[in-house]
Amino acid sequence: MKYLHTMVRVKDLPQSMHFYCDLLGLKEIRRYESEKGRFSLIYLAAAQDVETAQSAEAPMIELTYNWDPEEYDGGRNFGHLAFLVDDIYASCQTLQDGGVCINRPPRDGHMAFVRSPDNISIELLQRGEALAPQEPWLSMPNTGEW
């Protein structure tokens, strides 16, 4: 058995691409458009997984965008996507500067949670040892659900 991808439905493709690619740093690997089915599939990979994703088609996230409007809820019961980051504080700052709420700040220098535009919970984990606690993250309270 081999893990391939996780599919996440998105309502606003440009907004989701901005979140996943511009702010989170994922790279688009391939895209499939179906006129007949009226949907787009966009496959993304973390920067360090791009080569593997291109050759083995894994590991990736599949964004599914249905061209006809639909309402999706229950993002929390999905669980979460998790990404290892080189600097959790810099990653959270980039997201926050991009207008993303840091739901669970990295007070411990190790873990943080944010939400995608489609309410999918995203866990960020510090690569290696936890960074020393620092402000403003140390004093920042949790916001909403994560």
C-alpha cells in the first residue's frame, strides 16, 4: 500500500490557491479540468516533496473545485492536514500577514493550527527541536476552533 493524496473540496479556487501556494508554500504539480464533469482537480505538494510527487504522484493534496456552487461544511470532522516547517514562527507570520487567523499560536515553539479558506484545519509542526518560546506568540490566546 502507498499513500497517494488527500482530497479537499474548495469553494473559491483563487482564494484556496493563494492560501495553499502563496501563504503555505505548496507547489502545483498538475491540474485536470473536466468540462463534462464541471470540475477541476489541482494537485499540490510541499516544496521538499515536489520531485517525489512528480515522479511517484505522491504525496500530494488534491484540491477539488466544482464549477457549480456548493456549500461544504464539517471541515473540523475531517481532522487536519499536517506540515513540517523549517521555522514555525516565520511560517505563522507569513500566514498572519496574509490575513490568516492563527487559531492555535505556536506558544511552545513546536505546533500551531490555522484554517484554510474552506475551514480545513491545518497543523504546522516545527522541524527538529522546538524553537525557544517568543513573543508575540507566547502571549497570544487561542482563537476559534482548530
